[in-house]
Amino acid sequence: MMLIPAHHFRDIERKPEYLQPEKCVPPPHPSPVGTMWFIRDGCGIACAIVTWFLVLYAEFVVLFVMLIPSRDYVYSVINGIVFNLLAFLALASHCRAMLTDPGAVPKGNATKEFIESLQLKPGQVVYKCPKCCSIKPDRAHHCSVCKRCIRKMDHHCPWVNNCVGENNQKYFVLFTMYIALISLHALIMVGFHFLHCFEEDWTNLLQAFGLTRKETAEVRIFLHEKKQPLKVSSTECSSFSPPTTVILLILLCFEGLLFLIFTSVMFGTQVHSICTDETGIERLKRKNQPREHTGSWKTVKEAFGGDFSLNWFNPFSRPRHPKPLSDRDWVRQVASLSDLENTETTEEQTEERKDTDSAEVTDE
């Protein structure tokens, strides 16, 4: 049971009739365990498809432009295994983040019977979400895209077409980490490829004509004036024509650099949120107000599923078994009874702050 300050009040009452439970449809029967979670949002689905397309494009360029044509067998095998493993883990993490219930609160449970069953005592309150008619536990927020209240909601990410919440934050962290790693790996391989091919083509040019560097330059000028191409085999660098190879590599560089920066920033913010036990929405609401950080190593272990092990980096292992909500999770204790008298005035301040928040969420 949480002690909550007065400025957090909104849509709360001590008596069930004030919550207008008659307007709430009773919740449907619980879904079977293991039921797939999927958000039917057009923008999110499109972003998820684009994400997969960009990863597969990088896979194509790395394999068929850089690694397979290379004559260095060991270099190709090692880099191919590493890149494909990271790409597989990235896509697996993306699927788990997209298809895992982020911690949705049962919809429509703000019924008169359920509120009365909580047996609220003086000084106890419950929060009701007017959007989905749910009794909101502590640190839950409503997402207008998922149309559900999500426990410990950090934000809604269109790239995974899902909210990042209590149950899937680990998968989102792994997704950003593996995307950053394959982006960095691709950029390094592109750099080595350019250096190798420039050196290889220059060496082949000298060997083909038995010329020095100065004589080679003169031959280039002569053939240019005669409009005759200088034919030197470069199949060891790419199976495609030089212009096509350059275009594919430049696009891969742009993609890798963009996603390396973006996912590195997201990875850092998510790790910071886990370590400080403060979600993005909570940080946004707090703004410049000081906060006592309550995060610890325990919160990190809870997010990643136990003591440090390789399972932390495994997108197929669960972060933790979701703890079922008890009656105490629905009820909150106010700091003092006088706080209840100030609810009406503080609601107006809360609405003003709501206007400055993201349109994706409906705050308490």
C-alpha cells in the first residue's frame, strides 16, 4: 500500500458510487496463459515492418557485397557468424518486445462489485482510469495507442508496435543493444572493405601493366583522352558493378550511423531508468523537482530475471514471472485526511500538467 502526495489525485474517491461504476462494462474472461499480445495499430505495424526490412537490407549488403566475394575465408566466416548471430538476437528481441504483454491492467474492472469488495477504509483511495474503466494500481499509466493501462509504463514505441512496460522492458533493452552492436559492426566492416578494395585495385593495376605509380597515372590520362576504359578485375571486392557497390555501401553507412546513434541513446536511457527505478513518464512528470533515487541492484535483477548470467542477454528467457495483483495493489493510502479535502483544487493543476505531457498517455 503506497503513501501518495495530494498533487497526484485525479478521478479518485473513497466511495464506489462516485467512480460511476455503472458506466464500466464488466471485464471479459481472462485470456488463456500464453495468449499472444499484438497491437493493431497501422503506424506501429508499418514501423515494425520497416525495422525488419532495414535489418535484412544490412544482412544482404554484408553477406553478398562484402563477405562472400572476399578471398579471406577466415575473415568472412568469423564476421559472418558474429553479424548473423547479432542480427538474429536483435530480431528475436524485437519480436518478444512486440508480442509480449507489457503489463496491461485488467480492462473494465472498475465495477461497483469490485470496488465494494476492496472494503476501502478512511484515508484509502483508488484511482480510476476514465479511458478504459480500470482501477489503476500504483505507477500505471494509460496508453491511447494500446487503449490499456500499463504497469510501470515507460513509453509507447512505434518501432516495436507496443508499450515498454514492466514485462517487456528487458526485451526492448536487448533490442536496442543488439541493433547498436550490428550497426557498429557493419560500419567497421564497411571501413575495412573500402580500405582493402582501394589497396587491392591499386595493386592489381600496377601488376596488370607492370608500371610504376607515376606511369600508371599517365596511362589513366591517356586512356581517358582516348575514351577507353581501363579494365582491371575487381571481382574479389564485390560481385556487383562498382557504382552499385558504392551506392549499397553508402546506404548501409547512413543506416548504420543513424541507428547506432539512436539505439545507443535509447539503450542508455532505458538502463538509467532501470537503475534509478524511474520510468520515462515519471521523469517527465517530475520535471525539475528533486527526487530521491530508490533504484538498486535488486531492480536490475528483477528487470533482467535474476542474478547476472547469460540469460540476461537471452531474448528467449523471461525477465520474471509477473506477480498477480492483490487487493492491496489497487488501494492506496493518502498521507493525511486533509489531502482529500484538497483534491478538487489539485485536479486543476494536474490537468494543466497533462496538457504538457505526451499525447500518447493519459496520466493519473
